[in-house]
Amino acid sequence: MVNRRHSASGDVRITRANARFQQWQALLGNRAKRQRAGEFLIQGVRPISLAVEFGWPVHALIYDAERPLSSWAEQMLKAAGGERVAMASDLLRELGGKDEDVPELVAVAALPDDELSRIQVGPSFLGAVFDRPNNPGNIGTMARSLDAFGGAGLIVTGHAADPYDPRSVRASTGSLLALPVVRSHSHREVLAWVEGLRAQGLPLTVVGTDESGACDVADLDLTGPTLLVVGNETTGLSAGWRQACDTMARIPMAGSASSLNAASAATVVLYEAARQRRRHTA
């Protein structure tokens, strides 16, 4: 039985779980296959819109073959480039990552290069490092906060969850597609990059976060170029990062909570940096 055929318009049609569908299905939960294929899935109206707006290489845009398309979907299909694929609803539901809803579109996009040079650095630089995160949703949340508070890029270091896991992309509500997210094997690579920037005259401060930090975050001057470093959700910062940070900041808390979620802690510090910078500019 033929599982894949071209429609009269030239679009590819997939009506059965053929090898092509299985390849895309594997991108949902298999990091190694995402890496080998050089592709990841983008789900949701805002993430797909931002991917197109920011010029991400879209290899394929998959749409529901069994219902009329909205004006938004038609616009995306025209603007995205790449292959147009009409897919049976039950298959598209699987790629959408939700049990009940059939998405109107799912995009297959190219993974970017993990080059720190993708991050634009200037006098008002604000960036973040997430050291060995376990939870892809926390990576997406941190990317969203960075985007919201004027950050220039996110670096994920060490043995960590994948920023291009669909859970991370969804949690970012598309912000992962609006600013550079770079994976780095070790803190040493990032520190070499930091030293290179300092050698060019950028007075970059590396600020770590810890519940027993030396000073409250509100007492730090975050108006200059700043790289915020947040540690693993359970174990915190690695010894290498602790040694590398210029200062360790704490977030004062009340109540019975002993600590904040890693992404929440990053959000607090990023907000404080944005607040200080607004006042400094004014």
C-alpha cells in the first residue's frame, strides 16, 4: 500500500505511519536522533510564527490534511520555505505532542550551530548560563525570561537536558527561537569566551546564584555587562563555576521555602538587572 504521495499542488501527502513519519516522531523524545538528523520539531502558533519571523531554516511544514487551513497557517506555509506536507490527523496529533488536540501545523527546523559567536555582546550585555539542567522545561522557561528582560543569549553547559527537546521549546513559548541558545560541553569553553571578551575591553562580570551567596542580589550593581550563572536544579553550581564567578548572589526569601526553582531564581535576578538598567538609563 502506498503511504506517501504528492497532491496535485505538489505538496507531499502522508496518510500512514511510514518511515518519514517515524523519523519525525523520533525527534519528539530522542535527543541522539535529533542530533544525527540535525533537526527538531516546533509546535504551537507562537513558536512557529517566531521561527518564520527570525528566519530559521524550516525543512518541512506539516499541516492537517483533513481540515481547511486558517489564514495564519496559509501565511506560514507561504513564508516558511521548505517542504509542505499534508498529514493525516491521527499522525499529526502524535507529532503535536498532545493526546487530544490536532495541531494545525508542526514545523521541522534545522538545529543551529553551537557557537558562542552567535551571541551578540555589547556594553549592555545581559546573558545567562544554565549549568547541567535536568529539566528541559526549565531551560525553556529561562529562555523566556531572558527574552522578556532584554537578555542576549543563553548558554547550557555540561551534561544537561536538551534545549531543543519539544518540552523546552514549548516552555519558552517561542523565545528559544528569538534569541541564541548555545550548548557548551564544559564551563572551560565559556570561560575562554569570557576572557576573550574581557581582553577586548568588555568589563564583563560573572554572577553566580546560591542561597548562601555573599550578598543580596538587590545590592549588586547589574547595570554593566553581566553573565548570570544558575546551577543544576538539585546540586546547584559545579565547583568549576563557583570558582569562576566574580561574586555569588543570594535571593532573600521569607516563608517555609528553602530555595527557588532554578528557572524562577534566574527570573528574579534578570528582573532585578532589567529594573536597575531602566533606572540607570532614566
